[in-house]
Amino acid sequence: MAKPGALMGGLVGAVLTPALIAVSYLGWKLAGLPFVPFDVFDWTARRLPGPVLTFGIEMLVKVIRVLNLGSTAAVAKTAEQSMAIMGLFVTGVLGGAVLFTILRVQRNGSKDRLRILLGILLGIVIGVPAMLMSQSAGATATIDALVGGLWILAVFLSWGAAFGWVYAHLIVERDTALRPAEPERAAAVERLDRRRFLIRLGGAAALITVSGTTVGALVGAGRRREAVTGRRWSADYPLPNAGASVQPAPSTRPEFTRLEEHYRIDINLLPQAVSEQDWRLRIGGLVEKPVELTLADLRNDFTPMHQFVTLACISNEIAGDLISTTRWTGVSLRRLLPHLGLRPEATHLKINSADGFFEVVALDLIRDDERVMLAYAWDDVPLLTEHGFPMRIYIPDRYGMKQPKWIMSIEALDHWEAGYWVVRGWDREARMKATSVIDTVAVDAATTSADGQRLIPIGGIAHAGARGVSKVEVRVDEGDWREARLRAPLSGTTWVVWRYDWAFQKGTHTFTVRCHDGDGKLQIAQPAEPHPSGATGLHTIRARL
Ligand SMILES: Nc1nc2c(c(=O)[nH]1)N[C@H]1C(S)=C(S)[C@@H](COP(=O)(O)O)O[C@H]1N2
Ligand SMILES: [Mo]
């Protein structure tokens, strides 16, 4: 029987690598050790050219929408995490194949020690770059970098050594089975031994994989439950428009998004955990002297400002789910400026985040608009980790890509610079496009008008950044545009809930919606992709009634 080669190496890789991933996962969940596949994925994503990254994101968003897989933000994260893990798996399979190919050309009498050494070499070849990328991304570890680095090396080197050990075994089984007098029987015995060995190996690796991921997942779930703290504003107070005369059509989305349902988009696979104890807002660059503020300073020394805000991602497609509304609390940046000791030549602030994200805001904009704020609470509870604890900025009228979460420092500059997504080819201004969506054609909630006409409530939302929405119109089939009724919005920057009670006609119909912003400008009907400056086009739905 032939010596094990590339195919067997790949197979062994497919058995050993899941165990490697599981051990790494367990270390992460139990002890805050780095989880290599996620770190490597984040490291790579940071370095991809803008167009490649954009293409990847848009494909992902499209697939999720076309296949109707659920919440775009959540499914996209899961898909990316799976890709990260698959990446390491495939590397392990290829690594095994290459190693066994090399071992195959070794002389028959080679020492096992040499095989294990070559296996360790594979561990080094893959483990060292993985360690460097992981340290540079630092997305998962909460432990000391040195400990984390040594851990990665230990895990990868053991994994590599295991390949050498397995190979040595496969050869030994062959040698003991070798009986020159009966080559045929010898080959059969050998095959049997080899199969038995591989089954035992697979069993052991599967045990590590399953127990590692199970324990890790249990520990992780236990920690997550502690996350949400404090009483929410929305639990105790009615919305400011509670008395509005226009009621949403049944099944219109909630006007105020529950925190757990707020969409979420970040550049990393995992939200950045920032601890409040160590956190200071550091202000530097063109200032008289560097300033540091604690969260308590910002909460106690400045009157809090509350704003209802609709945030949307520039990657949101027409009628997509990357748009949400909640109540933000923070400090108006304009009020804070005099305390920062800015030098006269400062013209811009660069906002830097814990995850390496950044954006640059003009001081003129901050001085002109008191609504630009540093926010520390949503719905009156501290920002959830995934939404930017402890601090994020709000800039009216701009897509989320202009609004860093997990703010760590502010640097005063005397010039403009491109922000994280602007560098990667997205719009500099990223002003929110006007958009309108049909959430429901509520056939089951029909009413009857005074003259006996059956009326079907149709409803949804419309949003045009900080310009507000002045008019929403609905068209049925190729009919005329008919004006919908607008519910008083939560604020001048949130979406508006609209409603149109349509005189029922049996058949299949196409419903289309459009809005006009506060300046009377009609929403752009020409369909355009989200890249580079936000999607445009009208939302239509077809329904058989
Ligand atoms: N630090 C940091 N801030 C960030 C991002 C990020 O990846 N890192 N993503 C931005 C983008 S693209 C959007 S759409 C919003 C989303 O905010 P949310 O996740 O709280 O809804 O955060 C913005 N701020
Ligand atoms: Mo975004």
C-alpha cells in the first residue's frame, strides 16, 4: 500500500483543524484568550481594497434579502463568522495536504522525531502569521497580549505536531503489517489498521471539537445574560406623539425600535468591549493642553440632551432593515467645545474609535448645529456594547458610516481627512437619501367608510434625514399619486409613519410609495445601488387581494 500522501494529509487536516478551532474557541470564552479565526478575518477585512470589500458586503446583503434569511445585520455577522472559521478550516486542510506531500518524499527509515518536527514547522508556518494578525487585530482577546501570543503558538504548534505524529503512526501501521511472504494479506491488515487508527483519531478529535464548542457556548451564553441593565425610558413614558391623530396602519413596524431590535453594523466580527473604569475621552491634537474626561464628567457636568433619532446605514437597500429609531441621550458637542481648549487653527475633529474606525467632523458643522452630540445612553440606559458603549457621536442627516461608536479620543486638526469608509470609496458627505417604504397592506384590518366603501389601511415609514418629510404619496397600479396621511413624527430627524386608506378593488395590484422631503424635494425615483452614496428608487409591492 502506498505511503499516505496529499489526500490523506487533507483528510487528517479536516479532522484535526476543527479540534484546533474548538480549543481556540474554548480558550476565548473561558479565559479571554484570542480567537484566531475572527482576528484573522478582521485583520484581512481591514486591508482589503475598498471596492473588493464593498462588493463583498453588497453581495452578502443581496443574498440575505433575496433568500429572505432574516435580519440583515444579524445574518451578515453570522455569515462572516462562518467564513472566518471556514477560512481556517481550509487552511488546515491545505496545510495537511502539503505536509504529507513533503513527508512522503522522506526516506522510509526517517525518524518519527523528524516527522513531528516537520509537523511543528507547519504549526509555525501557519501559527506565527496567525499570531501576528491576531495581535494586530486584537478583536477577541481580553487577556494580556504576551499570554495571548504564547497561547496561539502553543495551540498551533501542538496542532502541527499532531500531524507529524499521525503520519508516523500511519507509517508504523504499515511497517508492522509488512509481511513479504503474504503481500496481499499484509496489505489488507494494513488497510484495516490504518482505518482503525483513523477512526480512533476522528473520534478523539470529534470529542475535543464538540466538548470545546459546547462548553464555550454555554459560558458565553451565561455572560451575555448579564448584559442589559437599567430601566428604560420607554418603559415609563409615552412617546411624545402618543396623542397624534393619525394611527399607524396595523402591522406597520414599531415607530420606536426596541434596543434589541435596533440594526447593528460594524467593521469587526464582534462588538468592541470597552470597560468604563479605564475609559477616558482623550482630547488632543491642536489643543492648548490635552484634556481627559470621564463618563461621569460628561454625565454630571453637562445638561443631558435627548433626541429621537432615526439612524440608517448607507448600505441599506430600498425597504431594507438597516434603519431604526430610538431615543439618544448625550452632550451637545457645541456645548462641550469651550471646555476642550482648541487652538484657533483647529478646523476639524477626528473621532477615533476603539476598533480602529474613525471619522472627521468639521468644527463649522458642530458650531452650526447643536444637535451634533456625544451620546452615552439609548432609551435612558448606557449604550449597549454592540451600539458603542461608552460613547458615540450623533450627526444629523448623515448615514451611520459618519458616526463612530466606541469613541476613545478626539484629535483637533487644521484640515479635513477622509474617514474610515470614505477612504474605502464611499461618499464623503453621506447625506441620508429620502426614502419611503410600504410596511403593510392590511387587508385583514379593513374598515368601512360612511358611504359603504371598504377601505384597506396601507402604511409604512418615510425618512429624509434631518430635512423631515412633508408629503407621502401612494400609487396603485398605474393610477394617480394619492396623498397619504402623516402621523406626527417623534422628532424632526426621525422617520414619519404614514397611512393611506385605499378603496378596495379585487385583483392583483401593485402599490408604490414616494415621499417629498421637508424642502419639498421629491424622493429620487431612479434606482441606484447603496454604493457609493446611498440607495435610491421607489418601493413597490405586489399583492393579490
Ligand atoms: N467604531 C465604529 N463605529 C461605527 C461603525 C463601526 O464599524 N465602528 N459602523 C458605522 C456604521 S457603517 C453604521 S451604519 C453605524 C451603525 O450603528 P449601530 O450598529 O449602533 O446601529 O455605526 C457606525 N459607527
Ligand atoms: Mo453603515
